[in-house]
Amino acid sequence: MKLLVAEDDRSVCEMLQLFFQKEKYETTFVYDGLSAEAQLEQQAWDFIILDWMLPGKDGIALCRDIRRRFETPVILLTARDQEQDRILGLELGADDYVTKPFSPMELIARMKAVLRRYQRGSGTAERPPEADPYTIDSSKDEQLRYKNIVVDLSSRTATIGSMTITHLTPKEFELLSLFVRYPKRVFTREQLLESIWGFDYVGEERTVDVHIKRLRNKVSTAEHPLIITVWGVGYKLEE
């Protein structure tokens, strides 16, 4: 795996290098945001780790740029542990958020969990909840359909009426696919974490809210929010 680490604390990089070598990761370390930006232009990466407070260009700006252009998994490292900071990082497209000081083994465990979610994202969600009796299970079809929504599993695009959605992240696509596959079902946060993020997810439930918000921004209009909140329960597809 080709791993890019942008971290200005060289002692942290030296510590991580020891653990990454054991995992046989092909790791490149850079120590400022502009160097990280240059590396992104030079080659493709399998995973990116960004420190929040990088000199030159900070990790938040880099994360935003990466998510606009690539599907590469990203984890943010930061000493900022306020909830609003974690939410900001997730809203900008980070897949996970690790607060300093941290254990290298925890970071590696989180990286592996993120990679498993991306691997599942190349197909359909694992272990979907049982369909209710009013829903047609289209899990074996190349397309999922509900009213004016068509989700194409092969091209990983969605069409809602005349609008084609092409820039969904893997988790956003899996969320939309799950809602369309089971349009009458209300999903709790726990069920969405289990189906999309997996049983081994080590993050917090709030990540579901963040990804639902991002998905709504891409697929909804003011008149039709598409994914609605069922207060005190979870989320479902608009009927």
C-alpha cells in the first residue's frame, strides 16, 4: 500500500515509520502542506494521513481539495479534540479523525477499518437489514429503482428525475443505495453504522449524521429533502 503522511512533527513521523514498516506500507513522509500538495500531483496514493496544523497549507484545506478530486481514504491527525472540530473534519470529507496523543496501533487499526469500508464500497453493502414485505429486493440487479430514483451499481452513479449525481463518495453511495433498496424502512444510526461502516467500526455515531448531511446536500432540493429525519429513531427515504 502506498501511504502518504503529511505531519510536521518529525518525532511522530519516526515513530510511525517503525510501525508502518512492520505493516509493509510503502510510506512517504512530508512535513508541510505544500509538499503534500506536490506529492498529490505526482502520483496516486492508496491512503493519506494529514496533520491538521501543517505549515504552508493546513490539513483541512488539503482534505477539502483531496475530496473534490480523489476517492482516496483520508485520516486527520490533530491535537484539537473539540466536537465541532471533529465534525468539521468529517464534513470536509475525512474518513476518520485521530486525536493526539495517539497509539500507532490504534491509528493502524483505524486505517484498516477505513480500508475495509472502501473495499465494501466497491460492491454492495454487507449484511443489509431484512427487507420489509412491501419492498422489492433488488440486491442482485445492476440497478436499484424507486419512483424517480435510479441507482446504477456498476457505474456507481444515481439519477433523480432529470438530475444525474456523479460525485458521491463510497459511503454516500452506499447510504443512498441502502435507502433506495429499502425505501419504506426507517434506519437507526446503529443500523446504518452496521450496514455501511461495518461491525468493526471504531468511530462515533455522529459520523452518520455528518454523512447524511453531505448526501442530502448532493441529492436534495428545498422542496424535496429526499432523506428525511424520523425524530427519535433515525433516517428514511422520502415517500
